[in-house]
Amino acid sequence: EWGDLVETTDLLFTGIEPTGEYTQAGVKAMERAEDEEILASFFRTAITGEAGDTTEAWVDSGYIVDKDSGGANSGLTHKKLRSLRALFQKYYVDLDMETLWMIITEEEVTDLFGDNVTISIDFVENKPVSTGKLPPLYGFNFIPFSSQTIDAMDGFKTGSVRTLPVWVQSGMHLGMWKERSTTVAPDPSFKFKPRIYMDGFYGASRMEKGRVLKCEAYHT
């Protein structure tokens, strides 16, 4: 949830209605909270079973492409992407029917842009060098996050090794018990100044082994 009080002086001195700007700040704060909830859910203990009374801890063994795959202490490489695809296939994931996703930071974007296969029009579409946008590779769709956000999450950065979540669409679920809502109303506790309040109730969880993987990237 998020809330803020709009000062009356803002209304008097600016002559404008600032609640729109306050609301946008609140929306961004709520979106960040949602992102952090999803990030935390990738590798924490998942609640499973029909009654939700079974726990399943994350285990790296068999579900990780580590920092040394494709070269000792390497960043994100094409070989790691191919290895991730092979792991999904090992666990009977139908890659023709699934959408593949991967969260990366600006450092992994730089890694991949440093490979000629990424930027050559012989291999990819949409002229990535011209647009500056990383194209899908090997079926993976990339979701960019700031390294500051990822590295601040518990368990996502150890020394020079960053953990990157990789999953197929059916591997993760975001449950929305209450969609985000916004209320703007006078607050009698603060001289009836406008108060903006937002809330939403949601949670995310892994759904099945072999449909969520971990990839390590090394950056000094």
C-alpha cells in the first residue's frame, strides 16, 4: 500500500492541482513494490499443494547455468542462453508452446551487445545497433531491470556474481487478490487536506520444477 498527504500550500502557491503528480508517484511506488514481490518469489520457498500446505525450497542443483558455463567467470553469453534452452527441454518444457522470459540488467545487455551474433542483421531482426534495443535471442524475451534494484534483493548478488531469473510463462503465477485502487479524499485528521491512498493485494509463486531456472553472470 502507499499513501501521501497533499499540502494545501502546494495548491495555493502553484495554482494547480498537484494530485495527478502525487498519484503518478504513488503508481510508480506501487509498481516497484510489485516488481520486488515478483523478484523475491523466484527463488524463495514456494507454497504448493491443493490446500497450500506444502513447501518446496529452491534447489540450485540441476536448475542452474552457473558463472563458469561458457568460460570461467563469464557474463551473460550466447552459450549460457543455449544451455538454458537445453535445460528447459530436459524437463519436458514444450518450447514451441511456451514464452521464454529472462530478467537482465544493463550489464548483461552490454555483454550481449558485445557479441557479433547479437548485432548482425544476418541473425536477428529490428536492427539492434540502430535502435539500441536488445532483440529476442534463442526465443528469450528480455526484461531489463536496473542493477541497483536486482543487486539490492536478498540473494541476488554475491560478490561479483549476479543471479538472473529465467522462466517460461507457465512457470510463474502472479495472484491478484485485489487490483490496485486509488482513493483521493479529505483527511479530517489533518485539517481536511487531500490524502491519496493506494492499495493492492498480490503474491507470486513458482508453479512447477524445471519451468524456472537460474542463470549466473559474473561482473566485477
